Amino acid sequence: MPVEPLVDPVTLIQRIAAQNRDAFSQFYDRYSPIVYSLALRMLRAQSDAEDLLQEIFLQVWRQATVYSAERGSPEAWLINIARSRAIDKLRSIRRRERSFVLTDDPAAAESPDNVETSAGESESKLVMNSALANLPEAQRRVLELAYFDGLSQSEIAARLAEPLGTVKTRMRAGIQRLRGMLGTQAA
């Protein structure tokens, strides 16, 4: 039985914009493992990551018409949506935690290590992790804090006790090296 070739992701988004459910299903099947892994790594709670996954793909369904191939690849567009939504959720969680103190919170006992091991490995995640591993430690650290922990450059500078200019320089250099390694403008 011949294997159907993969439909180009730009074409899938165009079909999603036309409310094509099959295209949406293909897009979801292709990219949900990557988005879920990112959400889980950032939020560290399986239920939060699952909720965020649903929110992200709902946003894809609703906003496929605004996607522009000139501004970046479908993967970069999707990861940008995921990262932005995860950061918003992290900030919301932090605000709630600051506004009141929970006692005997059973959710706090949930081990991030146990939750993270349940995330499926994907080829794209492996490629990105490999590229990150090839960055110098200082560049990798600032990128991980920004993208996976959702910290701003100022927060990273404070956490690392480094000048803000140093953090900005490391981040810019790290992104340029990732682009070179991955061969894409959407790193």
C-alpha cells in the first residue's frame, strides 16, 4: 500500500484557514507532540500542558487566516504561539501564587521529573536539543531561561547576576548560532 506524501505545512494552514477539518487534523497530528513537549517543559504540570495544548490549537484554528509564510515557517509560527501562551500562563500562575498562600497543596508534591518523563520524544525536539547542546554554556543557559522558563531578559540578568547587556549579547549570539546550525531564519 503506497504511503501518502506529507502535505506541505503552509498548504495545511491555508486549508485550515478555509475551515478544512482534515487539514487541521493532519496539522495537529504532525505538531502536537512538539507543542505538548514545549508546554510540559515550560509549565511542568501535565494537566496544565494538556490544557495549553488545546488552547494553542484552538488559536491555530481561529487564526490560520493571519498566518503569513513571508514572516516565518509554520513551525516557527506555531512555536511562537505556544511559547507566548505558555509564558502568559506562567505569569498568571505566578500572580496567583503571590496573591495568596496555599497550605498542604497536593499539587505541589507532583514531581516535575515524573511528569516530564511522560512526554514523548519527537524528531524536532531532538534536533533542537542537539543544537542547544552545541551552544556554549552561557548562551544555552540564557536561551533556556527565556524560552523554557519564560523569563524576560531583565529577570535572566537578575537570576544570573549578570549585566543586562551581557544577557542580551549572549541571547543574540545564541540565536544566530542556532539559526546557522538549524539552517532556518525561524530559529
